[in-house]
Amino acid sequence: MLLEDGTELNVVSAGDPDADVTVVLAHGYALDHRTWRRVVQALGDDYRVVAYDHRGHGKSGPATKETATIEQLADDLGELIEREVPTGRVVLVGHSMGGMAVMAMAERRPRLYRRRVAGVVFVATATTGLAETSLAWPKGVGKLVRELERAFGPIVRAVREKIEPAKTAGLRWWLFGDQPRAEDVELTAEMVWAHWPTTISLFRPAVDRYDREAALTVAGERPVIAVVGDEDRLCPESNAEELAAAVGGEALVVPDAGHMLPLERADEVAACVRKLANSESRVR
């Protein structure tokens, strides 16, 4: 899909094209639409499911310093809904940075949000900047983890090539619960390192500074579920509770799961979507 500013947005659709409800999936920071592969499988029999890559991510066109903002991602999402899902009810699902894009879209495009959106699932979406999150790194991860804690900051490429096993282990500890599938860890490492260093350095300031609390005002006009893993080291469960309280929504804490809930607990995420899609809420 070609956006108004000429940026190509990679969009992938699955499921029933004639379904009454379309589920739109917005992935997190330094990831891509493959984050949702298990969720798409869980929902595809009953809904149309649309996943996409944010600009600067995956197979979409590049971002620039000027366009690597949450506000721009919100405008991209609004344009996607208008052009790719022009009719019917929409359930939005945002993971981490994707959740921020959903909040910002509600704030920047309130008429579109009120007219089309039936509900929102915020997955592992923090109410404050990730850089402000206190992380207690295990000593064994060593220098790699200290580099990762600097939020995917510049890492010397030569060093990166020498620590392949260690970097994957670090991401496993940081982003997953205790017993993730090896294939999910490998996919996540592939996605993260594919976005190093350009996308990571471009978007980190935007993730840190975005004012989520202000953006939640409009988002709360539709049913909201905030879901988080109880072992999430980036977005503790208190964030889900605070987010839900701010919008009069529901908080769900998933046991034994980390930040990558779309891969770790796709069934629970899909259940949240079904709950909103089947609710009495109707767009106006």
C-alpha cells in the first residue's frame, strides 16, 4: 500500500474478506508483522485479519528522522484503515509501540476512531517510556545486556558478529517468560537485529517521549483490554492496571509470560479480541 507521502507500507491480509469485523494488528518496536503469526492463525477462521509493518520496519519503506514519530505511525494507521478497511467494525490490537500508535491514532483521528473502532486490545503497552523502566539485569549476561539496556544503542558490528549465541540468550531473558519456544526466540532475534542500527536509533526517542496518558482520553471511548505478562521486564503488570484504570477498561495479567505475548500467548490475545468483537459495542 502506497501512503500519501509516497512511503510503501507492507500490508498482509488473512481470514474471511467478508467478515463483519476486521482485526488490525500493529506490531512493536524493532519488530515486524511476523510478531502476529500465531494470533493470525487463531483468528483467521472468524475474522478478516490485517497485519502490517510500520514504516522503517520489516518490508515497509524507510523512515527518516522527521517521520520516525508515534504521531506519524498513527497517521499511517489511520490511512490504512480508511483505504484497506473502508467498511465494517474494526478491533485494533497494538503491541508495545504499536499500542502507542493506536492511542495516537485515536487522539489525532477521533472521528475515524469513534466511527469505526469497536474496541482496542493493548498488548504489553507501557504508560511511560521504556527508557524509564528499571531493569534488573542478571550478572551472567554481562556486557551484552548492558548494551541491550541502552535500548539497542550503537553496538560495534564486529562485536555483534562474535556474540550471536549470547545476544539471542540476552533477548530471550529480556523479552520472554521462562519457557519460550526456541523458534519464537529465534524469530524475535532475527527481527530485532534486522532493525539494528538505523530503525532502532531513529525510533527510540519517539518511544521514550510520547505522552501516552494524554492520548488515552479518546481511546477510552471504546472498550479496552490491557493485557500483560507477569514476567514482562519492559512493561510490568502495574502498567496494564494503570492503563485500564485510565480508560475504564479491563486489565488482564497472563502468568508465566514476558513481553512477546503475541508469540508466547497468542490464544489469550485472540480471546481478548473475540471478547471485544462479540461485545455489544457498536460503531456509530
